[in-house]
Amino acid sequence: MTPVAKAEWQELFGTESDADNPIPQTTSTISKTELEELFGEDSDAEDNLQTPSVSCAVTPTTFPDIPGLSIAYGALPLDLRQHLLQNISKEQWFDPSNARDQVMRFGTLPSWLHPLLDIGASLLPDHLKARTLQFDQLIANYYTPGQGLSYHVDLLNRFEDGIIVASIFGSCVMEFRPAAHIRDLSNPLIPTTPVLLSAGDVVCLHGPARWDWEHGIPSRTEDDWEGKIGINNSEKIEA
């Protein structure tokens, strides 16, 4: 694990010597070495999976060039990210050593995700907040250091309007570009709009940002963002 990633995990879970923040026991199928790196050595401390209370009062940042794109920076507080990561580990969502790096959930989502869903719902425009069931599908991804995500528009016939992307752990630069049906295909130079996503940031895509813009993460081990290098050089978990 890189120093940046290790420092962030210690911020979430404390260090082994921090008696006030016992590192939770875990039974994840990720390799033992990786588990100890992420969560510390196994201990007899009881898991504290109590659902944290959250506030949905973060004012999102909008992007005039991409209508329908908004980002609520820092919307996921530290205790909520810890809560989510503990449950992800408990339910053994990911096993990178066996290439299990994606989880899908459909229908009724686990109750421990409700604080995240509440924050996501608060970012939706009013006409989408009014729908009976705001979210009934979830895809979560685990990224190895430097791993990217191909440019895409989320499946048109599977997902409705109003898509939320939550950065639970790690940071990266995500890029947006016009989808093929609205850009000049004769121009080989495709303009992109980069945005920095740090742990705790939540993205909302609706309207043109959802239907007419692609989003992706370049495959590279380092991003240079306002003079900060190494943004993409760590594990990432997004949902």
C-alpha cells in the first residue's frame, strides 16, 4: 500500500497502537496480507457496525458546461465511510486476488447503505426526489492502484435518470466528455473535463450529464492535479 493510502486507512481505522480506535476484526476473502494492511492484524475487538447519523446539508458544486452534473465534496463524513467499509469487508464484497472486484445489488438494498442512499437522494432534482423508489440498484467497484474505467454512458435501457457515484475510499481524477451522438466524430481530439474525486465526495448525474456525457477514469498510476501528484496511486472503492 502506498503511503498516501496507508495514511488514509489509518485516518479511518486508527493504528494498531491506538487504543481508542480498535481495528475491527474481519473475515473478508481478500488475502491475509492485504487484510492486515487495510484493517490491521486480527483482534478480539468487537465490530462496531452501528449506523452513523448523517447530515444531507452539503451544498453541491455544479458545472455550467455539463448541465446535470453536480458534486457534493466531502458529503460522506469519516464515520460513515468507516461504517461502509466495515460492512463491505464483513459481507466480503471484494476479493482482488481472485479478480472479484465488482458487486451488484438489485431490489431492496441493505439497511446499512441507507445513510448513503439518503445523501444521494438529497442531490437529486425535485422531480426525481418525488419518485416512489429513489434507488433500487447498486454497483460497487474495487480498483487496484492505477486501474482505470473506460469512457461510457451508463446503460440506457437498464438505469433510469438520476445516477449517484460515491467515492468511499481513495482518490482519482474522473473525466467527462461528450458522448458519441453529440460530438463531432470527425475531430480526433475529444475535449474532456476533469474533476477530482476524493474519498467522501458524491457525484450526481441527471439530464444531459447522465444521457449525453460519457465519464471515465484514465488508466495511469499518477494524476497531476493542481500540483499534487500521485492522486490515482492507491486502491479505490466507489459505488
